[in-house]
Amino acid sequence: MKREPLDPENPFAVPSPLPYGLPDYSRIRTEHYRPAVEYAMAEHRAQVEMVASDPSGPTVENTLVALERAGRTLHRVLTAFYNQSSADSSPELDALEEELAPRLAAHRDAIHLDQRLFARLEALVAQVEAGTLTVEPDTAWLLERTHTAFVRAGVRLDAAAQERLRALNARITTLETVFGREVLAATNAAAVLVTDEAELDGLPDDARAAAARAARERGHQSGWLLELQLPTGQPQLVTLRDRGLRERLHRASSSRGLTGEHDTRATLLELARLRAERAQLLGYPHHAAYVAADATARSAEAVGDILGRLAPAAVANARREAEELTAALHEDHPGATLEPWDWAYYAERVRSRARALDETALRPYLELDRVLHEGVFRAATALYGLTFTERTDLVGYHPDVRVFEVHDVDGSGLGLFLADYWTRESKRGGAWMNNLVDQSTLLGEPPVVVNNLNIPQPPDGRPTLLAWDEVITMFHEFGHALHGLLSAVRYPSQSGTEVPRDFVEYPSQVNEIWAWEPQVLQAFAVHHETGEPLPSAWVETLLAGRQDGEGFKTTEYLAAALLDQAWYRLAPDEVPTDPEQVEAFEAAALERAGVAFAPVPPRYRSAYFNHVFSSGYSAGYYSYIWSEVLDADTVEWFRENGGLRRENGDVFRARLLARGGSIDPMAAFRDLRGRDPQITPLLERRGLSAAAGA
């Protein structure tokens, strides 16, 4: 079939001429995406057809490498598109994403179900196993991963099963898009408008100003709009004194997706059912087994074991914390029952009394720009010798986006880092990292990575002051960015964060520790008006309180992870059919798992659990705690070797970050640590050692 050329005026007609291949968002318009995707899919099909129909016998170059080189235009278009649709969407982009989802699923299926391609891969695998073909380790791993991807995609199924599989994939990708869109809409719609300023008692001035700005931007002539973040717990609950407003805010958050025009329940039920059917079609008992088999966990039983081991100890800790908080609650409301909307407020009261330091006092010392430069960037300089220069001549996909050029230790350009920290109506909730360009020596491409957070934007001219959790999130997401920036691999499909889902959070969680490093903390925690450093006594207090609230934090996380597992351990006929059954299923699953503790709801409830119904973590939300086993063990390695030192950074970079997905990830961990991971450091970090039997 003849392929029509792409209009030369379309920014995707040729690779971006900008430094490091940064997409030229100054020229990209919504109307450019559809023709670019259609052209790029046709181009990719033609490139793959050349590989599949090559009369020559299969070689690494004409099969594996050729597949790696194929589809680069499509990759360029889709990375730009998906980044924008998640961080600066519009009704037009939403509609286009929903339209393209089944077409892209069919495109992927056409490749992974091509028997000719699979036969070439099978021949290469046989040659390697027979010893007649010797390849470099990264190529051997690429062959293993590519072959496995074809098998897991269903290439060995018969024609009838493949036809059903194609239909399932098309529908699943459509539903994922619908769920994500509706969660964003539900989150925006659930924002709480406050018209009586007295109700805002306790809310810091900068947060109050940001709420006023949000109200004006959403069309309200007066009042303060408390915008919601993706998790159940909202940051304003820490300081709001008005119990009634706290309840309104919590109920608005926890009821998202349960009623009205943005009800997500029917969508999530269909997703759970179709994923279960697909897993059985591919030979697995349920979707959780299918996911775990290709992760470092290897089995759903291993996932269940670690979650089950941690849950009783976590809930026991949360119940002990609740006793303290109930006593504090009774000072204000004698005889009242501790509710979810009380927890954060009274936890902060108890902590501030015990530690003589509260969130409100801390915020003026945590100004975003200083945290970025003197915290996040400073730690990267100390560890890896990286330096950062803001490039105001380069633009992102939204005016809020800042672009930094990253220089390696020798001064050479390493890549670009885009920082997009403020919340807006067009951005999905949460925090995440994207690649815009994957590092690859095969293609000669350096990395371009993006970090997204959702911090309320203050009025013009006012500083952005952070909560401590937001500081940790900045370090966490930059850990993902470092995984991409420091990648040094040959093949683009092995770049940076292209590792199993339950390994990808590991480097990012390791990077969180540098926020607590005294020399880094003292550099970024400086009063934004006076320039005074955070008092040394407060630094000691902050460090001493690292385990405060771990019962709550671990329980709310485990409740979400176990809820994810509950949905995806079902057979198709076990998934509820009535949307009204969603809440009952959720309650029963939490009770059965031993994490049903009313004052501590799951970090995400099903109806807005974007991670597992839209964003690629289905049956994989356990990844955070699984990765934290590796993270906590690696933190011990840093401590044993002197902490924040260039020598340590160089080793961590060379043995783990630089390798990306070019090696079995657990082999990379063992190369760093000299052994398999141990769980004891995690249990000690979370205060679970005794109860979990460490």
C-alpha cells in the first residue's frame, strides 16, 4: 500500500531540530497529532514488513537491531502526544486519545502476533542456546526480552484465540483512556469551594492565596477553591481547624467516581473483567499472575507473601497511633470518634507537641526553587558530578514548564530535564516522570526527561512553599529522571526506566534519602524571606521524626496495594457486574486482607485508582513496597560506604543507573550489593521489625 507523505509543515515530518531532539512544542498543535500518528503507523508497518519478509536468514542486525530501529517516527510522535495529554490536556486531545487507543492496540498486535517475525526470533534463540551464535550480554538480554514479549502477547495462540485477544486489547486500551479522563474530570469537579474565610482557619497564608487564585481561574468571583490531589488524603487536612470543612474535603475526595456524570465504576469493572479474560486466554489463572510472571516478583504468591507479612504489623502500629490521636481529638470534641478527616490534623498536633515542630512552621523554609537548586540538583552534583543550566530559549508544552540542560562531570552535554511542578485543571493528578527522548547509542540520541508534580500555584510574585511530603516527592521523581539521564545503553528499548514495573521505583526511592542528608537539608531549608537556615534544633527534630506516622503511611499504602491485588486475582466470572457492588467488594477485600481500619482509608479507592485502572500499574501497585526492599538495603550500602560521596555515586551510576534495562535487574542489584536483597532494613525503616518477625 502506498504511503502518503506527511505534510512538510507538520512538526513531526522530520526529527526535531532543537537541542537533544526536544519536541518543538512552539510549533506543535493538536491538529498535527492525528496525521502524524497515521503516517508514522504506516511507516512502522512498512519497516516491520521489510524485517518479516527479508529472504536472508535471521541475524541480530537484520532482525533484532532492525526492530529496534523501526518505528522511531511513531515513537517521537507518541511520546510528545502522551506527555501533553497527561500534563496539559484538552477535550480535543482527550477525544483523540480515545480514538487512537484501539488503533494503536491493533498496530501493536499486528507486530507481536506476526508469525514470520516470531520465527526469526525463535531461530536466533535456538542459535544462542546451541552455542552457534555468540552475542554481547545486552543483546542477549534484548533477545530474551523481545522473544518473551511476543510470547506474552499471544503469538502462540491459535487464530480464533488471537482474534479474541485483539478485540480484548482494543477495548482495554479504550477503557484505560476513558477511566483516566473521567478521574481527572471527577477530581476537578470535586474541588471544594469555601465562601466563608473563617472556615479556612489554620490554612497557611500561601496556601490560602493559592486557593483564591484557583477559584478565580475556575470562574468564581469570590471564595477559595481547595483543589484535590489524586490520593484520598488531602494536604489541607493537616492544618484546617474547622472539622466540618475537613469532613467536606475528605468526603469530596473519597467519593470521586462513585456518582454522577463522572462515575467510573462500570469502566473499572469492565477493565477488571477483560483483563481477567485476557490473562486466562494467555494461560494464567488471573491478571495478577500474568503481571507478576514478567516482573522481578515472578509470582502472585510472592507478592501476596510480602504484603501479607507486612499488613498485621502495620495495622497494629496504626491502631497504637490512633489511640494517641483520639486523646488529642477529645481535647476539642469530647467523646468524638476519630474519623479519616481527623487523622492528619491530630497527627500533626501530636507530632508538633512531641517534636516542637509543625508543618506550618516548616513551610517558609521550603521554597520550591531553592529546594530544586540547593536540594535536588545539589545532591546530583555531589553524587554524580552533574550540573544544571536553565535554558530559557527552549520551551516546553506549557508556559509553566522549565527546561534545564544537564552537563556531565566533564562539562559535556548529557541531556535535558523538564520541570513541571504546578497543578492545573488540564493536568492529571499525582506525580510522575516521562521520557521525551530515550537515550540510545545505537540511534545516537541523548535523553530528554520530564518530571510532573501537582503543587498549588501561588499568585504571581508569591513564592511556592512546600510541605515536607512535596519535598520528598521532588527527590523521588528526580530519582526517575536520573535513571533516564544517566542511562548509557545501546538499544532504545533498554533505556533508563525500561525495567520491570516492580524495579522501576527502586532508584527513585533511593534518591529520596538525600532530602534527609544533613548537608543537603541545611542547604535547601532556608527561610524564603530572612535567608536564615532552618534552626539546627529543628533539623535534629525533623530527622528524629522520620518514623512518625509510619503505621498510618504503611497501612494506607498496603490497603491500596491489597485492593489492587483483590481486583486482579479474580476470574472473569468473579468480577461483579453491577457498579453498585464496587464499594461492597472493596470493603470485603480490605476486611479479608486485615487492613480494614476505618480511620485509615486506602491511599486510593477503586473509583479513582488511576495507577491500576489507567496508568500501567494494574496488579502492580505492590511495586513500591517491593522496590523499597531494594531501596532500604541500598541505603545501608551507602551508609556503610560513607554516604553522599562521589565515589558512591559513581558506583551506583555504573552498576545500576547506567545499565537501564540492558541486564537482568536483579543481577544489577547483586552486582552493586554483592548479594540478594534483605528485607530487614525495610522493616526497621517502617518500624515493623518485631511484629513482622525480622
